[in-house]
Amino acid sequence: MKKIPLKIIPILIFTLLSIGRAADPLYDHLVWSDEFNSAGYGPLDTSVWFHQTQLPLGNSWYNGEVQHYTNRINNSIVHDGSLHIIAKKETFTDQGYTKNYTSARLNSKMTFKYGRLEIRAKLPSGVGTWPAIWLLGKNIDEDGAYWDNLGYGTTPWPACGEIDIMEHWGTNQNYVQSAIHTPSSYGGTVNLGGQVVTTASTEYHVYAIDWNQNRLEFSVDSIVHYTYEPATKDASTWPFDQDMYLLLNIAIQSSIDPNFTQSSMDVDYVRYYLERPVSVSQTPTALTPVAYPNPLKDQLNISFGAVADKKVTVRIYGIDGKLVKTYTQLPNFDYTNISGLSGLSRGMYIVSYDLLGKNYRFKVIKH
């Protein structure tokens, strides 16, 4: 067998890596966003966001944090085209405990699995502030969390998985970090990376994650600073093959500057991208069931392929598992149109039906 010349090896490695990267999904199709464009001053859209306020440890939050999270407009408000999460120095009593700082912690009522998430934000400043943009497994067992309240909480942290898209500590101003927490690496994790963003608290920047079945890639303004791609993917290293939800919050550390009064994390938008479908307007001709358009506004078209010869019942569920619509397709048709969906709230839904002994379930986004 001939030996490969040494000078060829780097080219070969680069080529192989390029082939692997080329196979990665391209997430460039916007399927959902919150642009926070409400006119004037007002509260969050509660069909999309949930205020998590319950003290999970009975009397405090984790990591020695000293704040109360509230659902008051004082701590989270939408105006001037942005969401403002405001950490304040003030005396506030809740759940039988008085604390000297307040803030907000938001859970998305949307869940995500793979794709690209972009959050354009301007960060707070001040020693002791700790803003974060992050994801947790929908299955986390955490009292007071939105999905746990709905009965999905079956798995403790860190087995549920945590993805920190952005963390910033006021004690290290302008350094932003990304990290992951799994049973194989949590707490003082070694799976992290970051970069200096000199205007983190004075200008907006896009904090993003590209997430597919092979890797997680973290960036700021499209500059990648960390990629997590474990060689072995199992429950210990990769609990990232499941639905996760987004959290936005500012925690207050016990080291907070005594002169701190208030600061905010301003979020211009949250955007979620998936792979662009081959077509979202033409009637598909494949024999496998296909649904389009997705995202939808008023109607959903489902092609069952030329295989349906009896009634098919389509059910649409909210993300909380509640049935919101049932439609039975007439016999001898291989195509159906479900209309009258404009009254549904914006968000994600599950479509389910049985066909030829097989159950089909998929997610759709309602704009």
C-alpha cells in the first residue's frame, strides 16, 4: 500500500471536515419570532412568555442569588420595540421572604429542538449582575417552572440538559460566555468558551446558537467562539436530542455593588430558524404525508399521498397537550385542507393523525 505524502495530509483532513460540515443543516428559514413591537408601554405577550417567580428552594434561588423574580411591569416591560428585563435595588416581600433586589425570569411557552436561535440584546452592567440567555430541557423537574407546572417535569438537573447561549458577569465586564451542562460536565463545567464584546452593555449584539443532532455552535454577531461536539453522544454527554425551552433573566449575586440601583437587559428580538422547505406553496406529489405551509396563518394543507382510502381524523393540540381542533377527512380523498385557524394564538402546535396503521405527529408554527 502506498503511503500518503505528508504534504497531502492537511489537505485531506480539511476536505473531510468540509464534507462533514457541508452535510450540516442550513438553518435560514425563519419560522417564529417575537419582535417585541407593541406600541407604547405594556406587558409581555403571555401567550408566549411565562414569569417564573416561585422560589424553587423554598426560600431562595440557586448559587446564592439574592433577588426575588417578579411578574410586575417594574421588572419586565415592552416598549420602544424591545423587551426590558430590569434588575432593581428595592425591598420586596414575596412568599414570606423579604429581599433587597428584584428582577425577572422568563420561560418561553415555545419549545425548540435543533435549529438556530438568535437573540439580539444589550446587556446590563454592574458588579454582581448576572444576565443569561439559555435553554433547559422541557422535562426538568423544577418547582415553579412553566413546563414542570404542566406536568412535564420528570428529570432533575443536569440530566435534563442546559445550554447557556450567553452569560455575562458584571465582575468581568464585556466578557460573554457560552457553556453546556450535562451529567458529564456541570457546575464548574469545562465545556465552555467565550469572547470579549467591548460594547456588550452599550450596544445591541446578536447572541446565537446553531444546534443540530451532531453539535452546538455558539457565536456573537456571527463570530463563533465555542463548538460542543462530543465524540460519544449518550445520556451523560448529549441530552440535547429533546425539546428545550428558552429562559431570559438577570440574577443578582451576593457580591452586588452596594451602590447598584438598577440596570436592564434589553432584547430587540428572539428569532428561530429551521431548514428551508423545498416548497411551502406548491402541492407536494410525494406519496408520504406532507403538511404545508409551515408556519401557517389561517389554514393547513395536508397531503396524505395517494394512499388514503378511508376517513382520517386529524387532531391539533396546543403545546400544553390540550386538544384545540379535530377534523375528519372525507373518504376517497388523498388531500385535505384545514381552514379557520386564524383564531388560534401565535405559537407552536402538534398535529397528529393515524394513517394505514401508523401515527404521524409533527409540529407547526402559527403566526
